[in-house]
Amino acid sequence: MASSNQAPPLGGVIESVLYTRDMSRTREFFARVLGLTAHLEDERFTAYPTGNTMLLVFQRGQTDETVFLPDDMGTIPPHDGEGRQHLALAIPADSLEAWETHLADQSVEIEGRTRWPKGSVSLYFRDPDGHLLELVSPGLWPNY
């Protein structure tokens, strides 16, 4: 049993969230550029599977009030976000060149490239809302 001063263990990040001004533009970009297919979508959000996690994209200003779920399942408290956020997505090391070519073919500017000390490489570019997206090969962190 954990002491009252020690937090119980965590299992990992399950969801990451971005907020958009234009959901249809974001859906088109994520499908065309990242090859993502929505698992769930409505006027308020889109949920994309990304490996073992979900990427949630919410329409900015549509999560300002508590959501009451049907059948007394519970509530989701309000949340929202502004500004340019950052998200890193895992890619296999041998797909780096293919990603560079694909981004160029989609007229997506690569704003930065970083070769990390242990050999991992990151490519940085922006989505239509100006969020900084990063594609990163293995070796960046102890768990990746």
C-alpha cells in the first residue's frame, strides 16, 4: 500500500488534446497529411487512434460547459485551450525519408530538423491552427 505522501503508479498517457478553430479543415489536414482516420467524431470533437493513445481534437469554445452523459454515466468538466500547442508522434526510424517526401508532396513546410544525441531524429511542422507537430524516431526518451 502506498503511503499518503506517495502517489499511486501511473500507466501512461491515454489521451492528448489539441483545439481547433476549424474542425473540417483540421480533419482534412490530419487525414491527408498524417493518414489519420477518425474513430469518433461529431460537431464538437474528433478522436483519432495513434498507437496506444488517442489524439482528441476539440472545436475551440465547444467545451466551455460541463457535458452531462446519458444514463447517469457521469459528467465531463469544462476545458479549452488557446495558442500554439505541441504534439510529438512516433515514427519508425526507417520512415524518416518517406515522411520528408510525403510532407513536401503535401506542401507542408518542415520548420525544423533535430538529430538528438542518441540518434533519434525529429521533424517539425505546423497544422492549420499553428500547432507544432513533431514526427520523432525512436531513441529520444528512455521509454521511446
